[in-house]
Amino acid sequence: MKFGGTSVASVERLQKVADRVIKKKEAGNQVIVVVSAMGKTTDSLVSMAGEISDRPSKREMDVLLSTGEQVTIALLSMVLIERGYDAISFTGWQAGIRTEAVHESARIASIDTSLIRPQLKKGSIVIVAGFQGVTEDGAITTLGRGGSDTSAVALAAAFGAQRCEIYTDVTGVFTTDPRYVDKARKLKEISYDEMLEMAYLGAGVLHPRAVEYAKNSHLELVVCSSFSDEEGTVIKEEVSMEKTKSVRGLAFEKNVTKVTLLGLPNNVTAVSRVFDAIAAKHINIDVIVQNVLDEARTSLSFTVDHDVLDETLDVLREQEKELEYHQMIFESELAKVSIVGSGMASNPGVAAQMFHALAGKGIKVKMISTSEIKVSTIIDESKLLLALDTLHETFHLAEEESVSL
């Protein structure tokens, strides 16, 4: 069971979490609970660091941010103990979560289950701090945005759990974010591949790494609400009935910046050298477009999160001579909007339908990226809400899916 920041934002809410945990325990289950930091704790810690430095040490940021979850695990354990249950808290490193040596966005390398198993065998409820781990050298690391989801699914897979339940402030996975589109509809179930695309494309309900772990381990995931008993959304390998909708959801991401390098050499190594330089700084890039200008020169555009723009530009400026580009420009205040659905692969014309709908509303498409089950477009962020409403209506996502056995 994993509980996010809003679910554990106060002692009163921790009491509600304890109610759910006890219910699972009383049903005869061994229970591992993964928790995030309480409410806006992480934001507060980031703000304090920002008062000291515009670019604080990544190592020290990991040490700082990992304290948020440590508060939650101790308090939730106290609540359960006060209720008469054996409970014990573990930080990420105490729980045996080993990560690669990358600060702020580490990946889990392994989990030593021998540290927790004795506690489960004696009947204790184990409370683990999400979002964190430790390197082979003993350095504290954090797993990046949504890292507590990853912690929970990785632990569930390592222990061979029957399922992993992600409790959040929404009642499940929706066709798109209901805070942005009033007619967004909750899905009863969704495949790993569809959920993975939606998560990568900006759907904040689950972190993509968590879905990856679940898919690779064939672990059933359930996304449900901490605040109601409403049935959630089941994420699994294949949904039980054939879907008639080619598009099942919309994902979007704000805070996107497009970086363009003009006049790169038109040779076989130019592009790889650009991305090698960026990858060396552990900066994620997203949509990529290359335009050949003539036999000698090409231009390259790609998108990054605006939060890493300065770092990206620094890297490219430092290596301007080696990369041999003539000019670098960037455009901010962009958004990415994507349509997702496994049925798209067998339904030609879906992309044309998307572009026709956007054009009809005067929304200019700046970049395009596709796969078998998604089409992503980069647009002005000011047009985001209009694009979401338009596409949600175009693909009839507010209507219940008809199914055939």
C-alpha cells in the first residue's frame, strides 16, 4: 500500500491511513506501507534550499529531501502502535533499497529483502519511506518526481506481493486530468502499455518507472482514492474485453521548452555528440526533430523541462566549438499534448483526425512525436486547455466504452 503526500498531510489523515492499513492486516495480509512526505513538506524544504543557493548541491538536496518521508514513517508507526498493532518504520536505506550513484533521479539497482522479511514473519506492519535509497558507497539518494510510486512497486515486486495499491487524491486513472477537463471519465482498467505511455507523457497519477516495474514483474497495480471507498482503476497486462475506442486517454505536460541548434554539421556523428553531452549531465530530453538544411548543414530541435533549461544551455555553450553549431535558440511557455490508445495501431487516420481538430481551433503544432500507441504534439501552453477540451470531444472520451467479449 502506498500513500501520497495529500493522504498523509496531517495526523488526522494519518489516522485514516491507519484505518485502511488495519483493515488489510485484519483480512490476513502481510502489509508493507510506503509513504511520501506530508503535504507540502518537500516544497518547503526545496524553498529553504533555494534561499541559500540558486543551484544547491545535488548530494545535499538528497540528504535534505529524504528527511520528509522519515517524519511520515515515524508518525504512522506511532499511530499504529497506539492502536495496539506491531509496526516498525524503515528509511529507504534501512529497507535495503540500493540505487545507482545519481543524485535527484536515481534508479533502484536492487532490494535486499532480508532486512524486512523477519518483521513480516513476526506479524509487524512495515512502514517504508518512499522516494529514497542508498548507493553502494552509502550516499543517500532520491528517486525523482513520483519516486514513492517507484519505491512501492519495486518493493511489491521484490517481495512477490499479490498486488500493489496506490492511494492518492483521485479515485483512479481518468481519460485526462479532471482538474483540467470537466468531462474526464474514470477508466475501470487500462493496460500497462497504455498507462506507461500516459505516465511518460505527463499523466501525474503514476510515475512511469513504477509502471515499468509493474509490467516487468506482471504485478497488478490499483490506483484508488485515500478519501473514499470508490473502486479504483486496475492496471494489468491485458484488459479483459476488447475496446472499441482507438484513443483511450489524453496526457499533457506543461513547462516545456524547445531548444534548437542551427547549422550543425550534416555528418553521422553531429547529433550523437549533442546528445552524449546532454546525457553526461543526466538531463532528459523528449521530442526530437532534425531538419537537413543542405548537404553541409542541419538543424536539430528537442524539448526539455524548463527547470533544466539553464543546465542544458550551459552544457551546449561549454561545448560550442566541439559541437560546431552556428546558433542556439530556445522557446519556452510550451506544452505537450498527447493522445494514447493501443487501438491506434490498427486504426489508420487517428493522427489526421487529431491534427484536423487542432487546426480547426487555430492551434499551431510546433513539433510531433509518434509511436504505435500515441501521437504527441508540442503547442503553445496558452492553448493547452482548448486543445484538451477539443481532443477529448473529438475522440468521444466522455462516453462509456462499449465492449465485446
